[in-house]
Amino acid sequence: TIRPPMAASAPLEGDAPDEPLIGRRASFPALRPRTNLAACFVILLASLAVAARVLTTPQTCVPDASATAPAAASSGQQMSAELYREVLAHMPIPTCDVLLLSPARDTTLLFKRTNRPVQGWFYTLGGRLAKNETLRGCAARKLAQEFGLAKGPESLVFGGIVEERFNDSAFPHINSHCINSVFGYALTRREHFATRKRVRMDGQHSKSAWFRLDDPGLHPYVREKIDLVRERIGK
């Protein structure tokens, strides 16, 4: 057997310190082959025991803040038409719409769509949610892009969720399925007066018009959004 080396201890008072080892050739007793093999086996077993304890002990991980905080969505972020077609063909699309109300909250401003789906219908403005974008941020972005009204996300009132299913889309033989987050905003008197002069149009709409909230000719999804927003924004 091999006797383990004794730990070094501080010299007692009156003892002579050991001679320095510098310049001296250290001599160690020669180990027999069997003894050397047994020592290696013991070391190997000890290493395996330590590794097993490390692997079976739960580890506490501290997440990197820079890795867990996603970058803010860019307003110019666009998905290619080919990729969007594949996504639309296989899964629902998250969208955000804004229902604009008059100051009296008795009429709504809708926009006639030029694109599929709901082509030719007066509909709410809105669009797709971008990666890492908040729902309110998306609604505020679409309000600025499609109507030209820059409002803070906190000024929009969340109404609820409407699941929209359409028989068509911008691509042939693919229907649209959207999970739509509906927000409402009541125009101020000044903003409402400005809509009488000119309403900004984008490429998806040809014109706009005010409709009474109880108009029976409104699209069923628009009526559903009106009911959600009126409960939150007040009548």
C-alpha cells in the first residue's frame, strides 16, 4: 500500500526550519508496478464518483440579460412574399386592428379595402404583428402607417380578440386565418374635424367613410369588434 504524504505543518518554536529544496534533487521511493496500477485505479474511481455527483446535482443558471432581452421590432421589418405564403398556408396569422370612433362614440371610420381578403368591404385598419413587437405597439404602428395619426400605444384601448376566417387571401387557393387583437381609439374633436377635409390613404384602401355603429350593412367581424371596443371605451 501507498502511504499518503503528510500535510506540511508550521514549524514549532525552537525547531530548525527545513532546508530549502532549491538546488537539491528530490528523491522519491520507487513504486512497484502493482502498487502503481492500484493507485491509478483508486484515482479513477474517485474521479468517476466526483463526476457522477456533479451531473446529478441541480445546477443554478443565471440567464444573460443581453440574451433574454429581444431587440425591439423594426417598423420596416418585412417578410418576403414567398415566406409569408408558406406561413399563411400552414398557420394562423397574428394581427392587430384599430377601430376608430367619433368623439361622441356613435360612429366609426372604416376603410374600403382594395386587396384580398374582404376586398371591396369597408373594414378596420390594421395588419400583421412583427417579431418582438408588442400588440399595442403594432396597433399604434398601423394607425400611423395607414391613417397618418401618431399616437402612443398607451392611448389605445384593448377590446379583445376576434378570430377571423376568410375564404381567400392575397395568394390563390389559400384562405386567411387571423387571430386579431382589437384596439379602439376615440378621436378628439380636432382629429375628427380633420377627417372631414382629407383622410390619408395607403395602397390597401381606396376611400374611407363614417358609419353608425348599429349599421346593419357592416361586415360581421366589424360588428363584433364594435361590441368589444364599446364595452371598454364607453358608449
